[in-house]
Amino acid sequence: MRTPVLLSVIALLGSSACSGPDFEAQSEIRSVRVLGIKAEPPELALDPNASTLPPPVTFTALAVTPDARPVTVTYALCRPDVNPYGDVACPGDSGVPLPGGVLSLSDPAVQALLIAAFQAATG
């Protein structure tokens, strides 16, 4: 009996905390908003038996602003061990830029980052 009451109280407190006026409507755009990012092709499949690398992946963002200005997006491949919400130098010491939003495994900088990440993960 005690557990259901406790869960009900937690649910009530959680729902009351989320009902404030601090959340903007989903249809309201107050600042730059990235609605989605498309990858073409949608996956990067590595075949260990293939004699060639897979084709490059091109990223395209769907982003909007309140005044309908064009949005410029910069893409980068960041090291997986870096906290993306912290003070990150990516691109820079923590990653490599992806000019034009293109991730190509034939790029030596991309190869070096992936090799370093693999070695760090496997010891």
C-alpha cells in the first residue's frame, strides 16, 4: 500500500513541475532551432571483406530562425570520450571539421581520430 501512494505523490510532483509557463509552445520559434539532421546515405556500414571504403556520408540540417534568416551549420567529428556539453574544443584538439557536412573515411584526419578512439577504447 505504501509503494503505490509514494509513486502517486512522485507522479503528482513531477507533473506539477512540468506545467509551468517556462516551456514555449512546440510551434513557437524564439531562437535558432534545429528540427532534424539528415544523413545521406543514412548509415555508414563497414564491411571487413570489402576492398574499398564505404561512400562518404553527407549531413544536412533542417534549422529555422524566428525571422526566417538562413542558418549556417558547422559539422565536426568529435572524439567519443569528450563531454559534448562541457568546454569542448571540437573541432580542434577534440575533433576534426567536416567541411560541407561530409564524413569521408578516406580523410586522413578522420582516420587518425577513429584509430585513436578505437585504441583508447580497446586499451
